[in-house]
Amino acid sequence: MALVIYNTLTKRKEPFKPLETGKVGVYVCGVTAYDKSHLGHARSAINFDVVVRYLRSKGYSVNHITNFTDVDDKLIARAHELRMDPLDLSKQMIDEYFSVMDELKIRRANAYPKASETITDIIEMVKGLVDKGIAYESGGSVYFIVGKVEDYGKLSGQSLDQMITGTRKEPGEDKRDPMDFALWKAAKPGEISWDSPWGRGRPGWHIECSAMCLKHLGKTIDIHGGGTDLIFPHHENEILQSEAYNCAPFVKYWMHNGMLTIDKEKMSKSMKNFFLVREVLKEYTPQTIRFFILNASYRQPLDYAEQSLEDAEKALDKLQNSYEGLLADAERATGDDDAAGISEGYLTAFEKKMDDDFNTREAIAVMYDLAREANRMKGRDRLSRDGVKNIISVFDKFNDIFDVLTEPKTTKVVKGGIDIPDTVETDELLLKSSALTDDEVDRLLQSRAEARDSKDFARADFIRQELARRGIEIQDTPEGAVWKRK
């Protein structure tokens, strides 16, 4: 089937047809860089990382843009609290963002524009809206006239009364109507500001994304993404100002990821119920965090709990063990089945799930089915070397997009002819060149279990690899690991 995407604007799944054949423009709203990134930020980044990876795997040339808001009320307040320059604070937080997102294997966007670096473009857009008579200056600020637009609320589906309830007049604002929103804000004493036709000031929140989209992707873009919390008012207001200025549709497909919640409440700094990515990475591998987030529909809320991450870790172990077993058998399988048909069938099934609005949860289920089938065929010595390699190729295609599986560590040769990873302390038994007794195998499995419990995955993987090299096949079960000699 062709790729379909759930479009928040139309409230239905639609066949994906980019504006230009073979090319896709993707804009994702990034973070306001006033503090360290929490796991909610990671969810959005991981979800759209997979979207972009999958589009590229289908042959599209993707221009992926993610912005940083580095001029904002919260950032200015936080900088004042820390007695820092706002741009110094934002730079520090952006560096931290890249550090943790790189660790989570988030591939870098093509560009990361900042509000502070887009001031000329923002002023030009605001001036154009004033010239069109759809915005006005008041007290050095400039406001968009919402009342001149007929279809306000088409993205969120809210009525005018509902949206009026969700608006408020900020202290110092001198706007004609509570629904009007700021395009440009007059500078307050001591605030960061720039010269403009209306005096010293700084951008409003919404206008920066419209200016960045126009600058980097054009008047109309293929996909605009962000969290569901941005639908109103941020994305609604982006639509108004962009379409009024460009006289063209703003976005073809709107995609929104669900919130990461704790006890059904949105994870956020204002609620003080957040977990920093840096802290979670001390307890869980990047692969486990990615797997936890991707083993759920991107559009639905996802509740965070330590038990959920523990469950994700155990579930991922099963796929990892199957993958490692296949890698170990790639050069020693003795069967005659090349598994070409099976591999093609599972790859088609995987792509079918991903083509259905990036259904990562169902795509993972396909991989579990493949792992079970591969284990069954291995157990009956049916797979040839080509058969193992064909199945591995499906796992590799999956992992190019999901990035949750790891290959065994690089090794070096030491005494006794045994390969030992540079960073792994190993049991003395592994240095013996003689065949292992049953008791020695049991002791090694106990060492492996202890390594897994302490999250020393490199050591656990090495023990499994060494046992496999000696003809010991391990199967992890809910009751623990069991083994047999091949």
C-alpha cells in the first residue's frame, strides 16, 4: 500500500503526495531553550526522527528543519533568575539538547534555525502583514487581527467561544480584541531587543516559525510536526499569519505526537513532573528509551512509569537476542533454506505497517513474528548461510529506521586465542581453551544474568557470544536462561 498520514487538519488519514515528486519538506517545532530537555521532548524528537528516516528509506530527499526558540518570556525570566544573558543561556541549553539527543541516536536535522538569527525575516513578515491591513501597531507592539479571518480554529476544531476562553490579555498589552495575538512585542526595560519600524522589541512566539518555514522550505510545506499541545494557539496562529502573508496554503499534512504523561498529566516543567533525559539515560540504554517510545502509536498519549521502561528493556532483549543469534550463525549455518520468500514477506509486512501512518507498534510486532520464525527454522537446522543473511537484512532495514539493536562489541585477541572486548572484564572460565563443562556453562550463565541485572550489556553480550562460539545455544525464557549444546 502507499504511505498514508493522519492529517490533523482534515482529521483523517490521507495518501501522501508531496508537493514536488521525490522531495519532502518537514518542519518540526523544537524546544524553547531555557532549561534541560526532559523525556517529553525526547518523545517528539524520536517520533519525528523515525518519520524522517522512513521517508528517506522510501527514496525521498527530505529537507528536515527543527527550530530553537531562543527569545521567549520563559527564557528571559530564567536568564534573569540565573543572572545570565538570555542568548548565553539558550546556547548552553541547545548544546545540552544536542548532547542528549545525539546519545538517543536522533539524526541531526538539515538546519536548526533560531529566533535570534531570523530577526530580519521576522520583521519583513510582520511589516508585510501590517501593509496588508491584517495587523496593527499599538504601543510599539504589533498584533494580528484575528477577526478578519473566517476559518480560525480549522486545525483544532474549536469554536470561537472555546478559543476566546483559552485566550488572555498579558500585562502591558494594548490590543483591540482579546483574540488578537502579538507578532512583535515592544521591549521592556532590560530585555533583549532589536530595532524595528515600531521601535525596539522582539518577536512574538508564533511568528518565528512562520518566518523560518518560509525561509527554509517555501510558502507551502509538505509536513509540519509538533506535539498536540501546540495545536492551539501556536499552530492555529501560524496558519493565520502564514496564509495571510503568502496568499497560499501553509501546510499540506499536519502531524502531531501525543504527550508523554505521568499519571495522565502532561510531562512539563511548569507542572514539575518531568524527568530529564540525562537522568533517565543513567538508568536505561538509549535503545531501551527509543523502544519504549516507539512501541506505541505516536499520536496517542504515552504514560511514563519505571515499570514501563523495565518492560520495554525485557521486550527489547528478546529481539536483541534473536538478532545476535542470527549474526553468530551467519557463517556457520548448515541448512539449505535461503529464506528468500520468508524475508521478502516479512519486509513487505513491516513496510505495510509503517505505510499506515508510521505504525511503529505494529511494525515491531512484525519483527517479533520474524524472530520467532527465524528461531524455529534455526532450531531445525533449516537455514543456510544465505538464509540467515537474508533474515538479517530485514532486521537491518528495521534497525536503520528504529535504531534499537546493537551489534556485538569490537574484539581483540588475548591469551588462549579467546576474543575479549577492550572494555569488558570477563570470567576466568572464558580464558580456558578447553571445552566447557556443564557446571562451567551454568556459572557463565549466572555471570551473564548478573551483568544484565547491573545493565552491563557489553559484558552480557560478550558472554553470550563466547558461549555461542563454543557451541552453546542460549534461549531466554520468563523463568530465566536455558541452554543446550549444538
